[in-house]
Amino acid sequence: MHSFYNFVSGPLAWVAFILFFGGSIYRIVSMLKLVAEKERFIFSYMSWRYSLRSIIHWIIPFATVNWRRQPVLTVVTFAFHLCLLATPIFLLSHVVLWDEAFSISWWTLPDAVADIMTIIVILGAVYFLVRRVTQPEVKFVTSVSDFVILAIVAAPFITGFLAYHQWLSYPLVMCLHVLAGDIMLAAIPFTRLSHMLFSPFTRAYMGSEFGKVRHARDW
Amino acid sequence: MKTVTLIALSLSIAIVLAFTAAWSQDDMTVVDNAAFNNPQRTPSVFVHDEHNETAGIDDCAECHHVYEGGKRVEDESSEGQSCSECHDLQGSGNQPSLIKAFHANCKGCHQEQGKGPIMCGECHIK
């Protein structure tokens, strides 16, 4: 089990991070190249002011009409995404590993808080799963890949939760946790999880078109 | 006279007890984590004598090392000291923080030897 742990947390983690950063740069650069090739006129109305105005409205809960129309979804999605991003970055045991490997460290969450944030992510994933299955308008645009990426995102948190509490077979759960994290990182640029990279661009484009062309709000 | 005997006796008992506690590690089952203000994990499982017997460690300085000017001093050991006397919570320069020193000493050796626990929860058992 230790050699498997060393493999998933060593060479495979390098592969995952290279795919994550390299893939992210590649996806963003090829998207910008495609725009420059096919719809160059977009740049004529892209505006920092309208871009940021749109992004700021949409990253604040209840600051848009659509956020207010679906209060439960709004609360869940903000809690989910915040915990999803912050927990792995500020988790003590992760920072300890960064420190051991590269002598870099930063502020960390108390474990008890990280534990609750992990539960929030897992419950959020369950909410999105139920929503995909039960809401007709969501079901209509759902394909198998949506369930797969939901599983990819939930897996590191479920295994992390089990590993932290040392439930089930700890060494196996720990290895699966690292493996799940590697898979998620590598999947971000190449699946719909890439909305992590593209959402600011999408928002900037919408904001600019609404602001500068249609002279309307997009929130 | 009775009082003198009583004082002498209790003093010698106290001295024997103090040395037993300091020099015998028979009863040591976890690493002392008293230096941490708000420890997030359980103290690391470590049965001193059993570990060293299994690992075949005779030299105290194997773990209880002494560093001077960034270099390990041969033939000197520090088993009378607490780890936290040198390794503070923050660490500075070449001096690893207490957490990092513990991890490097235990996990580092386990990785080198290919033996012993290396995953968080194998030592910090709930």
C-alpha cells in the first residue's frame, strides 16, 4: 500500500498538476485563438468596465435576478463552490505536505472547520445530483458526463472525509483519496469542470455585449 | 532525627522517580505534543523502546541529533532535551519548525528505509 501511496502522491501527482496547469493554459490559449480567428469583432466591444461589472454581480449571492429567483440553489452553489475551492487549499494536512515537499506554507483552517466544509461539499454534490434527476429543465440538459464529473468532484471529498475520520480501511481510503484528487485536477481542463477556467471569460463577454451593445444589464 | 530521615528518604525517592521518568522510556507510547498550543491531530503513536528494538536503533543520536551551524555534530546526542528546545513552532532558516522536524525525523526515515508508517493517519490515530 505504501508504494501505491508514494506513486499516487509522487509521480502521478506531478502528472496531474502538469495536466492541470498545462491543460488550463492550453485550453484558454486555444479558446482565445479561436475567437481571434472566427469572431474577431468581439474584441471591438470587449470592455473591462462591463466585464468586471458583470463578474462582480454574479459572484455575489443574490446580487442578480436569477440568484434571487432560486434562493436555495444560490445558497447551495455558493457554499459548495467556496468550500470546494478553499478546503483543499487551506487544509492543514495538505499544507504540511507542501511544506515537506517544497518548503512553502501558508495559513491553514482548523481541522474541525475543514471537516464541516467537506460535509458542505458532499451535501452540495448530493443536492446537484438530486436536482439533475428531478428537475425537468435540468434533466433535459443532463448527459452521462454530468454525473461523471459530479462523481469526480465528490470523490476526493468523500474519501478525504473518510480518511480524516479514519473510517473503513484507512490505508486504502488514503490512497484512493490522493488518486481521486489527481483525477479531479487532471480532469478540470478537459471536461465541463473547465467552467472554472472559462466562467470569467463567459461573464466578461456577456457583460460586454449587454453593456456596450445592447445597453442593458446582464444580471 | 526522624524528620531528617523522612526528608532524606522522600528526597531520594523523588530523585529516583525523576530519573526513572527522564531516562526510562518504557512507558512512552506517544510523542510529546505539549509544545503545541492547539494541536489539530492526536499525538503520534510512538512506543520508544519497542520501535528501536524493531528498527535496530542503538545510537540515541539517530533521532536525538545535535546540529551546529547547519551541520550535524557526530558523536553528540540530545536525548536529555525536548525537541521543542531547538525546534520552535515557526521554524527559521535551516531550522525546521517542530511539526516539520517531527515529520522529517519519523516519516523521512521511514521513507528512506522503506519501512514504517508514512500516511497521516497511520501515526495520528484517532
